[in-house]
Amino acid sequence: MPRAKLELLEMVLARLGATAEMVHVHADHLERWPSECVDELKRARLFQDAGEVGWVECRRCTQRCHRPVERVPARTTSAGYRHFTTCELRDDVSIVEIRPDRLRRWRASRSALCRFVADQLGLRIARADYETGRVIFQSKRFGTARVAVAMIFDEGRVLIRLDNESRPLNELVLWDRGPPRVNRQEVECWAGEVAASRLTPIGTVPSRLKQTQRKHRFESRNARWQALARQFKSADPSRKKSDIAEEIFRTGKWPGVTSSRTVERVIRLPK
């Protein structure tokens, strides 16, 4: 997945994971991404048109004030309306014209995301509580494996759960050419592994002690990554998350970690 699309997807999922309210995204917030990214999210029904904003950031000077937008009919019928805002800080500027495309706004919601996943995987929603972030689907057979499927919205993350195992949704999404889609083949392989673990003969499943030790190792490793992330960010606040993750990855040997992408998914940078 191209990095620009990955960053946009992670931004949307993080906001949906953090709040049950409708998430609104303004055109100004999306300027750093290519316009086709928004079009593809709309085609996947993850973004829906939410009309125009009534306020906009004025960029005529360095103050960057948020001002109300007014509109008047254009001189020609085909041109529609002209949009502008007024400046009260400078004597040489009174009216600042605003491009209509800057006023566009889209909305995303947990319900739309759940419908997207359901359509992609052929699921039916059995019970949904978008307020608490728990959505249960009817159990689904992937290949020869039938598993319980759920979506969890938790602290800025969106997780897919099969039985008792969870993975971040962004790890299961493909988005290269065309609209984003869920990697059904990857989900089927994962479902097979989950189902096989239920049928593993006694003696081959790790003991609870080993499972606990493994959990503590992961927690200790993640805490170490988080501490390094805070250290590098405080030293240079302009550094991007991906650059910090790459440096953390190079600082030492992390068993089972093959790329900085794993570090990037774990760390949370201070605001």
C-alpha cells in the first residue's frame, strides 16, 4: 500500500477508534493527500458528502484566523456563487475570496466502516453497539473454518477479532489501485490458523505460564519502544512517526520484528 494511502487510512481509523461520534473531515485537512484518495474512499462508501463548512481558515496573512464564509451569486449564471470571508486585522485587506473546493466536507462513521467490512467479507451484523465500540457479526465460515467475528473500537484503534485473537484492521486492508478492500485471502488464512489452534492436541499448546511470559516480553518491548519514541520526539519535535520508528528499529535486535512498520504501529507520539 502506498504510504500516502496508508497514512490517510490510519488517520481515519484512529479517529473512528477514538470517538463514537460522526467524524467530519474538511478539504483543508486532506490537502496533503492526492484527490483520488478521497474519491476512492467515497467509492468504498467510507466517506460520504457532508455539505459545505461555514468557517474556513483565512490564509491571506500569517495569523491564519478562522472566519465565517459568506457567498454571493456570481455575475454569470454558470459560475454559481462566489465565496469570501472578511478580514478585520489588516487595513489593506477587507475581503478574501475562498475557493469553493476548500469548503467541501466529508463524514465517516463506525456504522459505515462496519458495513464496509461486512460487505467485503460477506458478513451479517448480529449486534452492534457503536457507542461502546463493540460490533458482533454472525459466525462465518472461511474455507473450512467457522469462527466468531467481531469489530472492536478501542482507544484510537479498530480491531478485527476472530474467536479470541485480534488484529488491527489496517493490517488487513489492501489499497493500491482503486478503492480500498479487505484482504479476504489473508483473513481466510488467519481464520484457518485460529480454527486449527482450537483443535491442537493436548501438549502442543503453550502452557499458561509460557503464554504469560510471552505477554510480559511483548509489554516490556512495547514500553521500551514508547520510551524511545518520547525521547526522540522531545529531542526533535519535527520528526515524523515513520522516521522515529525506523531509528528505534535500528537501535537494537528485536526478536521476531522484521521491519520498522511493526514499531510504527505500536508507538504513540505525544502531542
